[in-house]
Amino acid sequence: MSNQESSQYNLTTIPRSQHQLSRKQISEAALKVLYRLSSEGYRACLVGGGVRDLLLEKKPKDFDIATDATPEQIHGLFRNSRIIGRRFRLVHIRYGREVIEVATFRSHTDDSPKNELSSEGRILRDNTFGDIEDDALRRDFTVNAMYYDIDGYSVLDYANGLADIEARILRLIGDPATRYQEDPVRMLRAVRFAAKLDFEIETSAAEAIFQCGPLLTGIPAARLFDETVKLFHSGKATRVLELLRTYNLLQYLFPALDEILIAEPSELMLDFIDQALVNTDARINNELHVSPAFIFASLLWPAVHKQAQEIQSDQLKMVPALFQAGGDVMSRQIKHISIPRRYSQMAKDIWTNQPKFHRTQGKQPSRLHGHPSFRAAYDFMCLQTMVGLMPSHLCHWWTEFQKNNTAPVIERQAAEYTKPRPRRRRKPVTQSGNSHSNNTKPNES
Ligand code: ATP
Ligand code: MG
């Protein structure tokens, strides 16, 4: 950011008595980290979504901490920590299931040898440490650049974030096109936060998305998987899909779905997608388990269903047609988003199992019931019945069938999908690299 641009921002300090953010709302683990860093003489602040969401009186998804301690110094203080990342080096400190992410204050200078830019201006590495003000101004949105200082409990607002929180505006810090060029994923983050927080994307940041959208083709497919899951597991998936379409971004994530939506799909399929997203939102908001496989199975279903119908014939029955179409659609999809195999396989199983729900005679139901993806396939089938893509009595029939069957069968199926996988060497994770490796259970009801 140029000096001229950064000079438009001034620090506003909101003392403890004038904000409603309190330590009671911060997890014990995050407080432990903050206090430990502070007692060792380091600066330690809660930052990002933790501060933003607490000021909005929402429950934060996680607590991120920023400090002037280097990753090595942080690692030296916490036995339960490890240094991760390449693009950004961070420290993860684990307390049971909770992971606290601690980042060292960074600056945003283009000419530093420790920062690498691609030919399109994308930041490949960003490991130049800086002071807290530098750190604030290299963050994405003004509402994400507020700090809660554990030393004195004030809120530090470097980029007028508080005013934007009040006005419910998502404003990029600096010039939007430049900020998207540095990291095109910020466009997806804009959509996610706009949907999740019910904020308006500020006009220039919104307009630049149309121009910068194609830059998403340069993002590694593994990072797009993480971002896509975050988008559709934000609790506002319906709005997310709407916004992705509004900003012409869906084509970079789900080109097959985008094409079908543009070509005016059947009302039933539109209803199905809608219902799948409403259902996912309801589960997230009720803190029930959701699997990424279900989202991918749902969003790709219009393409798979259409292709299977086209190739189905007297010689090729519906199950093998779905098998073929599912494999084909999936192999095209993973060029854009690298879906881990356990999820892509589960999505394919969900699809090929759909016609089998029609078979309610003889041994067929028990056989289907014993399939490891039965539970997810059943949820999927019930969604299909809700919108009229399958006969409505089937959901009821299978619900009753399960009641009369024994529970251990279901437990055995869940165990199939949750079997520990052989350990592989871990790859470094990027800053946004959230592992979903524990989300392997089939959907529960
Ligand atoms: P949530 O955790 O609810 O998804 P968040 O704002 O905390 O939202 P994180 O991905 O946890 O998002 O990142 C923490 C903070 O790091 C952000 O608030 C932002 O300040 C900064 N940040 C994350 N990703 C980027 C990015 N791509 N560009 C600039 N800053 C970023
Ligand atoms: Mg966060």
C-alpha cells in the first residue's frame, strides 16, 4: 500500500469502558495464549473474525491472535504448538479440539526480498514481519483489521472498521483491484462475509470483482476446496450461491452447475439445490454435523442427473449410467476444486444409490441399508422427494424401515467412514488451509 493510501487511516483506540467486548466471550484457550504471550513481554491481541464477530454480538468461529513474537519464539513458549504454512508462517496451538492460530505482525511491502509476487501481482509469500499498524493495513477488510489488546483491554481500530461494522459495510483496505490481484481469494471471502454477516459489499470492492474474477483460475485447486467448504458451510449457503452468481464467480468453482443454471434448468432441480442449501444451513445453525461430500453431491447433481439421463438406454440402466456420468462430472470438477477422494467417492456413492431407493422388495433394502454411504444417500433421497424429483412416499418408507432395523447396522456404517486412515506425511498448510479431515462421518439426522 502506498504512503498516500495508508495515511488515510488513523488509529482509533476504544477504551475498555466504551466497548462491549469482554473476556467472558473469549475461549479459555485463546485467553491462555494471550496472557502467556503478554507475561513473556510480547504484544498480544485478538484479531480478525474474533473481534469482528464479538462486536456484532455473534459467536466467533475461531479465535485468531496476532503478536510481535516470531513463529519460533511462539513455538518455544507452547509445547502444544507447531509452525505451519509457507505463504504465511503461523503457529497452531492446540487445546483439545480447539486450535488457536497465532500470527506474527506482518508488513505489506512489495519490495521486500521475503515477499514474492507472481507475474499477475499475486502474493506467493508474505513473511516480512512488521509492526501492528503494518499488520492491520495488510489485512483484507476494514472490519477484519481490529484488535483487542489483552494489555489494557481496549479495541484498536486501524482502518475505521468500527464505523463499517455499524453501517454493515464490507470495505477492502486500499485499492480493491490491487488487493484482489494480490490474493484473488479475497473475492470469495467478500462473498462469504457479505452472506454470513448480512453486510453490503462496498461499491468499488463489488465492481472490481467483475473485472478480477478470472484471476481465480490461478488459485491452487486445494485452496479452492477449503474456501468452497467455508462458503457453503457458512450457515448462509443459499445467499452465498446467489452472490456467487451475481458476481459471475460460480463459473470458477462449479462450471458445470453454472452452465446449467445459465441454460435455465428444470424448476425441480432449482428447488432441489435450494432445498439442499436450506437444509445445510439449518444443520450448521443447529450445530449438527455436515459433510463436504453432501454439498458437492448436491451442487453437482443437476449435471450428473442430466448426463445420466442422456446416456441411459435399454442397454445401460440408470445405476451404471449414474456411475458413468458421476465419474465423468467429478473428474471434470476436480480440475477446479481438488475434492479429497473420501468426499468425491462418497458423493459418487450418494448418486449411484439413488435409484436403489425404489427397490423396496426382498433383500434389496437391507443391502442398501448396509452401504457405508446409506445415511447420506437417504438424506439426499429425502431432499429429492421433498421437491418432487422422487415419489414422496419413499422418504417415509425408508424412515420407517430404519426404525424397524437395528441400530448396530447404522453404527457399523458410520464406523466404515470414520476408520482411521493410514498416516501420511503432512503437507504444509496455507493460512486459510483448514483441514476437514475429521469431517468424514456420514450426515446424521
Ligand atoms: P472466520 O474465521 O469467521 O472465517 P476471519 O475474518 O477470522 O473469519 P480467517 O480466515 O480466520 O477469517 O482469518 C483471520 C484474519 O486474517 C482475517 O480477519 C483477516 O484479518 C486476515 N486474513 C485472512 N485471510 C486473508 C487474506 N486472504 N488477505 C488478507 N487478510 C486475510
Ligand atoms: Mg477466524
